[in-house]
Amino acid sequence: MEHYYSEKQKSPLNLKKISQNIKGVELEFYTASGIFSKEKIDKGTLILAENMAVKQNSKVLDIGCGIGILGIAAAKIFDADVVMGDINERAVMLAEKNAKLNNVDADVCQGSLYEKIKGNDFEVILSNPPQAAGKDVCFKLIEGSKSHLKHGGSLQLVARHNKGGKTLSKKMEDVFGNVKAIAKKSGYWVYLSVKN
């Protein structure tokens, strides 16, 4: 059974274009079958996109990027230097296509979590973690983030607080020694941990 967090997708592509206003900026994205939330931008990703704490011109990693919404929004709104990664080949192809569509220069790589991610000087790591892939994958995403962040950098995750989010925030606290919720909406919380 293939999932949006599987490497290869066998379903027909069925490209579709959607548009979304994020922080007052109109963005367009190609989406398709075989990826997460193919009909529209899911609530969690949108809440993180609207509330991410990113400074102008910072270096941002969008891990488990899907079609590239968070990374592209960070590049477009904050002129961030963006790297995006996902295990799903189709998602990576779409993230590259969407970066071009929105005139964003981003480095997109395909691989499991951080295996293809170079650099340990990211100021922000953003993720809507693939909770359907299981707790172990989400925990590895949190644990691996620390070595890719520079001192003072932050990991920012979104999750449904009562559907696994509490567990993820506890893990963030264990790994970083701190965690806070920077946004709460529709049951989703955006958690932020800083590397001290």
C-alpha cells in the first residue's frame, strides 16, 4: 500500500492548480494524487505558514515539505534561503515545479528525513510532521533537527494538540530543553523549540 510518505507513487499524476493567500501574499501550487492533502492546503500546514517565526533573509529548512508550501511561503514572504526535503519523489517534483511557479529559488532534495540535507546552520526548521507515518518517524524528525540548527535556531512543528501533538511537544522539550506554543487554532498548535 502506498502512502503520501512512500518513496514512489503509482497512481496517475492528475495535476491540479490551487491558489492560497498566506500572510497577504497570493501563492499558487500544483498538487496531484499521491501526496498529502491533494485537494487543498491542509489546515495544519496553513496555520504553521501563517504563524511561522522567521526573520528576513534567514536560512530555512522545510522537512517533509510535500508540495513545498512552507518553504515557498518562507522564501516569498521573508526572502528566506530555503532548502526543502521529502521522501516522496512526486512531492519533490511538485515542490520544484511550485518553486518555479512562484519565482522562488529553493534547493529541493529527495530522501528520508535528513539523509540528503547538507548544512548545520539553519535558523529555522519547519515541518508538518507525517503523523500517519508513525511516532518513530516524527521522533526522528525532532531528534535529527537539532544537529542541523545553528545556535539560537528553532524547530517549528504543527500538530493537532489532542491527536499526537502533546506527545510531539513533550519530545521537543526532551530534545531541546524547551518548547512553547506560538499559535493555537482549530485544535492545531504550532510548537517552537530553540537550540540553546
